[in-house]
Amino acid sequence: MSVNLSIKNAPDHIVERLRKRAERHHRSLQGELMAIIEAAATEDRPLTPAEVVAEVRKLGLNAPSESAAMIRADRDSR
């Protein structure tokens, strides 16, 4: 059985940040809120190293050498 939840008087700036977050994750606002609630409800243990690596890969960070190259390029541009 599912239940309808409601949040009243949410500040506009919070709602806007949630909308932008939903857009980044290619979700509707409701889908993003459900993902946040599911994550909060299942957070009983710390992530394993493999899960951390999977989360980092989702961000598109491939290797430490990539970040070193970005820092080097930034320094060289000054």
C-alpha cells in the first residue's frame, strides 16, 4: 500500500534547488524527492569501497591522473 505525503510551506529557494537537482538526475521533482526519501530510509550502513567507487564513476571522474591534469592546466593558465 502506498501513502501520499505532503510538504507544506516549502521555501521557494529550496524548491528551486530541488528542481535543479531533479533536472541534473533526469527525474521529475516527485521522482527526485522519492529518491531522496529512499536513500534516507535505507541509510543504515556506510558505503563499501566498491559502492564509493561506483558513485564516483557516476560523477564521470575516471582517474586521479584526470584531476591532476585539470589542476596542472589551471595552474598553467595563470
